[in-house]
Amino acid sequence: MAFVGEEKDEFVTSLATMALFDGGADITADQISTLIAATNNTVQPYWPSMFAATLANDCGKIIFARGGGAAPAPVAAAAAAADAGDAAEAAPAAKPVEEEVDALEGGMDMFGGGGSDY
């Protein structure tokens, strides 16, 4: 996929910003511009300052730490597990009933025949 124009500028700036975040460096317009220049790329001058302003005040940590829409699920699952653990302590657990099932029960093979093809 070839990026051109504004798409390229945004992509290059995004990658520089993520590299700075992963490296633990401060995300400032100067740092982003320096990294972009070090990679022999050029972008419109407003991109680094726009990204730096967007990610100021620890907002970048929140954005990068979330990793998508699925991040809150483990927290909710942990809370549900804790609640379930409290409920399990209150009432004794019932033993699950296990049934043995034959894979060819009913005389069928994988092609729908009677199982005696040979």
C-alpha cells in the first residue's frame, strides 16, 4: 500500500509518535520532527505539533494502552470472577455430570453411511 500526500504525512507522524512512546521518550513536536527527519521523511509542519497536542497530558498513555476496543473486557471479567468467587464461597458447588459419547454413535460415519464401507 503506497501512501501519498496527507495520508503519508499522517502515517509517518503516527509511526514516529508510536516509536517515541514505545521508547519511553517525551512526545513533543520537536521530538516527533527530529525522528521524522532522522528517517529521511518530510511532513507538513503542522503534523508533529497536532499529534503532540493531541497526546499531551498523559492522553497518549491512555490511547496506546487501550489497544483497541477489547481492553476493558479483562477488567470486567476479573470483577465478574471476583463476584463469582464470593458466590461460590456462599453455596457449595454442584458436581458436573459427564456423559461419555461415542464418536460414531448411531452407526454413522463421516460420509453419512452406515459405517460398514469396507
